[in-house]
Amino acid sequence: MLTARLTIDPARPVGPVSRRLFGAFVEHMGRGVYGGIHEPGHPEADEGGFRRDVIDLVRELGVTTVRYPGGNFVSGFRWEDGVGPRADRPVRLNLAWHSTETNEVGLHEFASWLDEVGAELMLALNLGTRGTLEALDLLEYANVPSGTTLADQRVRNGRPAPFDVRMWCLGNEMDGPWQLGQRSAEDYGKLAARTAKAMRQVDPAVELVLCGSSGASMPTFGDWERTVLTHAYDDVDFISCHAYYEETDGDLGTFLASATDMDRFIETVVATADHVKAVRRSSRTIDISFDEWNVWYLSRVPADLAKGIDDWPVAPPISEDPYTVADGVVVGSLLMSLLRHADRVTSASIAQLVNVIAPIAAEPQGPAWRKCTFFPFATTSRLARGVTLEVRVDGPGYVTAGYGEVPVVDAAATADDGAVALFLVNRSQDEEVEVSLDLTALGVRTVDEALTLSDPDPHAANTADRPDRVGLWPNPRAVVAEDALRVTLPPVSWTAVSLH
């Protein structure tokens, strides 16, 4: 059996664990909204058409913030289409996902759904095909109490109190050639700065997210961040990061080490932001909103989602990845990367929430169930509290094709008021690892729970026919003796241990 030793110094906290780290993302894409959270006529539908079984699972998932309505969709979206009487709302083309948008669910409906779920609304603005004026209109409609044409329109539409949206995304992936209204870094940086300044004249307390590059593999990456921050540094609070991972060519070893890439990505963006801070001699610090992250098998998305000017389906199935145990282990390790950088990553959104690259599946007229990625997210959201602690891992490594040598064991930890949560991944595909941790300095002695996601088949998945094929099970091999924790990790596994 392989062994690894952990060292945690409680006197060296990384940073507070923001509850916004456990956010999600809902886009008008595929069956994410229509047929996902909203399905009138379903046996579980409430009076607004929202599925109560999905609401229950979202609550269990522990989602705190939801970014909406996109994503690529937002760059062609007219927010006015989704307010007012439903019978009067226009039907539009969803150019991002080659489908038809009925606008049956808009701002009011989604905000009411979030009230049921108990999560904060994070709105994305269209800076692709629209601009500063439209952003100001939406802000006035959403946040001004009353007394203006737009605020009073909101009141007439059934929302007397403002939505009071705090977080706003200044566009989406604006360097992407797939994005409607794609812009250069110079053009976008100037537009974002103008829009941010104008929005603060309406509501000085808004928190604004600047678009970073669409991904670390983009040719624009790095220089994009530097340029847009040079223009907008003093006007925004966050810069966004987006990253998706998948197992390619059967290379499970590289896939399991995806968090290594996320670590490097975050640290590069932080370094770039701090460089701009130094050049500008600013006293402000820009944080990261990692508002799209997940496992997404992009290689399986058809190049043409639909064909022809007469083929615009409503809510066609898109990217409904089944998600395996290995996928769940990677999602757990990506959450650990976010925790490790809690000093600078203060907002994050798993993309997405229901059906579309999601931890929750919802069958049409059928049941909803938990995919493998559900379990590490729900458990981390529940247990990770207080502050993140730095964890040193002494143990074996292995060589990957994608990231070079990486440790077999990945680890993260949080501490809060006499409780410690430890999160562990075993990346070995065929060997168990016994992990040990001296608890003396941490002041904890008792294992409250130890839960492990694993399976003899790392590609096992839950399905509609077998929704409980895979789960998170108690790990009886987590014990404390002589002020030390010892826990055995199965191959390709994610484990959470809670101690007090």
C-alpha cells in the first residue's frame, strides 16, 4: 500500500472560505431551463411550472449563488423579452445554441425560483450585441426601488421590492470567436470600464466582474487579462476565469490531475492582476470569480447543433454528460483547488446546474437524480467553513502526459470553530493509499464522518434506470489513534473527513 503524510499548520490560514465559492450557473442552453428547472405539467411542478423535486436537489447540493442567464446566450439576449405578461413576450432565435427561446422564464420567474432555492442571483449583462445603455436600463429595472419608468414597470410586473442584485458580469467570454459581438481586448476593456463607471452612478454598491480570457489555452490568455485590467482595474471587483476538463484519448492519469492545471491557471491570473495593480500603484486588490468550471466533454458536442434556417428546436438536449466516478473525483479535486486559493478566489460557479453538464439530471415527465459530480459538491459546500488551511503532502508522485509529475494524493483543509474538514483525492488507478495526519496542533480528536466516492469501475455512472448505482459511502478506514488520523483511500477516489 502507498502511504502519504500530511502536515497542516493552523497558524498559517490561506484565507476565509467565501460562501460564494459554492455557486452554480444556469444558462438558456439545451434542457437547462426548459425541461430542467421548469417543466409545467410535470407531476412535481408547482404553480409556476418549476419542478419541486429539482428544487429539493438544488437545496441539497448547497448552491449559494447562481449566475444567469449565460454564458454564450447572454450576448444575444434582450432582457426586456423576459419581463411582463408571458403571453406578450416575443419568441426569439437563440443564436448561441441554435434553438428557439420562448422567454417563458425570465428575470422575475428565475428570481422567484432562487427565493425557493435560497440562493443569490448573479446577473450577466449583454456586452456583445448591446452596451452601456442597456446595462443601465436593466440595473435600474432590477435595483431602483420605485419612481422611475423602469422601476415602476418592475412594480407593475409583480415585484414591488427591488431584486437588489449585487453581482454583475460585464459580458461573457468576449475574446471567444464563437461569441456574438467578440471584441479585442482594447475595445472590450474600454467598454467594460465605461459601463462599470456608469453602473456605479446608479448603484455604487454593485460588485462587478470583468471578463477574463475564455480559457488558459486561448491565444489571447495573459495579454487579454493585462490589457482589460489596465483599462478597468479601478472600476471592477473581480476578473473571471473559465475552465473545463475532460478525459481524452483514454488518458485517465492526466485527467485525474486536472486540478494541477486549475492551480496554475489561478496563480497566473492572480500574478497578472497584481502586476497591473503594481503598475497602476493601486491600493485595490482584484479577486477572481471562477464563474464557469466543470468537467465538460466538449469533444462530444456536435459542430452543428442544428442545421438550416428552418431548424430551431425548443430546448433540444445538449451536453447531457452522464458523469462517471472519475468525473466526480475530478470535480471534487477542482473544488479543492478553489479552496486552496480562497484568499483570491472569492466567487465560483459550477457550470451548469440541471441536465446540461450538470450534477442533477431531470427526466421529462420522470424523476430527477444525482449524478456522480453531485456528491463532492454537496459535501464540500456543507463541510467547508471558516478558513482554508495550507496542507503539505509528502508522498509518491506519478508522471502524466499533460502536466508532468504530479502527487498521487491531493489534499485541502478548512477549519472553523473547533471543527476541521479534510478533503482528499487518490489519483492512483490501481493502488490504495494510507494517509496520515498529526492532529496535535489542530486540536481535534474525533471523526464525525468520513465519506468516500469510489467504485471498482472508475467509469461507472448513475442513470435513469439505476439512479443509485454510485453514491457517497461511509469510509470505515478513517480512525484516530494517538493524536493522529489515518485514512485509507481507494484507487480513483475522493474523500471528505470531518473532525472535531
